[in-house]
Amino acid sequence: MWGMARIDEWKPVIAMLVFDLISAVTTALIKKALEEGLDRLVLITLRQLVATVFLSPIAFFKERSTRPKLTLEILVYLFFSAALGPALSQYTFFYGLQYTTATFAITFTNLAPVLTFIIAVLLRVESLNMKSKGGAAKITGALMSFAGVMLLTLYKGVALTHQAVPSGQHAEAAAESGKKSWTLGTLALLANCLCFSFWLLLQSKLTKKYPALYSSTAYMFLISSLQGGGLTAAIQRRASVWALTRTVEIVTVLYTGILGSGVGYVLMTWCVEKRGPVFTSSFIPIIQIMVALIDFFFLHENIYLGSVLGSILMIMGLYILLWGKNRDASVIVASAKEEEEEEQEEEEEEEEEDKEKQTKS
């Protein structure tokens, strides 16, 4: 019994580590495929189509008795959820990934929870008590994360690793072009975080209105593939853009669709249900370490001092923010429990008074 309890306790940890590994390999594969010439919109369209085919049977059998009816309002929510999440969020991430490094791009994703918290406070979806320890931790964490972003963006620093770099007469031109591309890539990654933050807030409303997680995700992936396909057809007139001719392109589409979107989502959802969103979010920075190793050993990218220092600040800020959210949630649960106990005591006192009155009469 003790052994089984220990295994059950470790299951969410193992699941999140598997999710982190899937995400790290997904990022590296996408980086490689984009460098080989795979179109970003084609990748989004085919990836979501594969994810739809994978998730649809799971959604059908798992939620066939609990799935609510689709209404026009739900379809509108799903349309914008697909546009903000799988479509725009992924497109901006792929753009940023193409013009920076896998390590830099995945580091930037740590900003998404911070931006989500700030937007939620501004829209009054989430409350912020500056006088409480939790509120102070949230503000400190957000400021530290933004300091990390500024450091990442403005300071590159010396290379801590030594991979081959351009040399000779083209070196200066390559460096100048690299700076411009790096700036565009950084802006795209910032846009990715904003899109993802708004998508998370939209999802929190959608899940309340349509509480069938697997079905809503399958619908979202389907709508996203239609959006991506329509946009690709409007922009790219050549039919050859859809042809996956290289092995890395085929592997990327299948792997990211089945494992990246399908299995990854199932694992993350299961962990949120078992241990909550704070536990799940705390594993996100581990992806960064895995990506950095893949980046160096397989993609042969240099790791710079600015990236390391910025990453440390961002991760510390994220954990402080998550701690603050967890503390506030614990305080709310504790106060709700106290109120419940007080109400029970009052009810018991009233019952005793009623019994005394009945006895006297």
C-alpha cells in the first residue's frame, strides 16, 4: 500500500518531465524544419490537422455522455480561441524561433504566465492585494521577470560555448543581418507571449461554458487548421509549398501533431486536474534546460552570458510569482474553511436554542 501511494505521488512529476522532454524535442525539430525551408503556415495547418485526427477519437469516446451541445456562442469562442492560440500564438513563436535560437525562444515563453497575471489584474479578472505577502511576491516576481526579459533583449554578452561562427569578409555583414533578425525575432516572441496570455484568459471562460476539455481542444485544432489552410492558400499560390519532401519535415509534422499537441495536452491537462496549475507551471522552466542541451549538442548554437543571466532572473521571477499565487489561493481556501466552520457553529447553536425552547414549552 505504501509503495502504491508513493508511485501515485510521483506519477504527476514523471508526467510533467515527459511533457517537458516532448516540448523540448518539439522546439528543436521545428527550428530545424524551418531552417530547412518548411513554411510556417503549412506547419501550423498540418500540425493541427494531425492533432485533430489524434484527439477526435479520444474526445468522442471519453466525453460522449458528458459533452454539452454546441451553440453559436460556443462556436464564436472556439473560433477566437483557435485564432489566438494554435494559429497566431504558434505563428509568432515559429517566426521568433526561426530568427533567434531555440534556447532564447523557449526562455521567452516564461514571460507568458507573468503577462497573463498582469492582464488579468488590469481586466480585474484577478485581484491583487499589495499589503499581503502573496501580493508583494506577485509584484516582485513580475518585476524580476521583466528585468530578465530586458537583459535577454539588450545584452548578449560573451559566448560561454564555442561553436563555429562566420569568418572572413562576410562576417561583418552576417553580424549586422543577425542583429536585425534577432530584433524581429524578439518582437515576434513578445507577440507570442501576448497572444498566449489572451488565449489563456479566453480558455478560462470557454472551459466554464463548454466543460468538455478534449472535445473543445479537438474542435479548436480543427478550426485552427482551417484558418491556417485558408490563409496559406491566399498567400502561397504554389501547390508545391504543401509537399513535405524532406524527412525532417515529415517527422516534425507527425511528432509535433501527435506528441507535441495531442499527448502533450493530455499530459498537461491530467497534471492540472491531479495537482493544480501552480504545480504544472513550475515545471515549464525545465524545458529550457533540455532545449539548451539540444540547442548546443544537435543544433550547434552558442550559449551567451546574457541568455544565462536573463534566464535566471526570469525563472526566479516566475517561481516567486507562482509562490505568491499559491499563497493567496491557500489564504482564500483557509478563510473559506473558517467561514464554513463558523456557519456550522451558528447552525448548531440555533438548533440547541430551538431544542431548549421546545423543552421549556
